[in-house]
Amino acid sequence: MLTAKLVQQGSGRYAVQGDMSFATASELLAQSRALFVGQDTIDIDLSDVTHADSAGLAVLIEWLRGAKLKNQKIKYLSMPMQLKVLAEISEIDGLFGRNS
């Protein structure tokens, strides 16, 4: 069974551990709803992502959308190559900035 966890590492800093895939996307979104409340800045470390697919990319886009609606700043750190390639193929890599 594929699992994913969004771990709080300090004020506004989080890490995704495990898979970002169709099997885990809704779980990650549910975890983030409670954790991201009240944060002005959100930094998400993706270095512990073990597998990613288009649903994982959709989670990142949803987090961007949610942050924009709440006037939060969000940054992705150490984005895995799988997600970078999916974003490039989809021609949305510009959404993620240079720090990803």
C-alpha cells in the first residue's frame, strides 16, 4: 500500500514523505488543510518523495491555488525530477519558480 505523510518541521516548514500519487493525493490534501491554516509562508521540502505521478503534480498545483486564495506564499524545495519533468511536459513549470 502506498502512503504519504505531510510532516510539520517548524513554523511554516513541512516535508512530504512517501509517494505523491493517485493513491495518496487526497490524503495529502486532507493533511494540508489542517496544517496550513494561519501560515503566512509555507515551505515544502519534497526531497523525501519516493514516487510521483500527475496526481502528485495536481496536489502541488492545488496547494499553490489554495495559498493564493489565502494570500499565503508557498515555496517548494528539492522538487523530484519526476515532478519537474511532468511540469515541463505540461508547460506549467513556470508556476513553481526557480527554487523548486
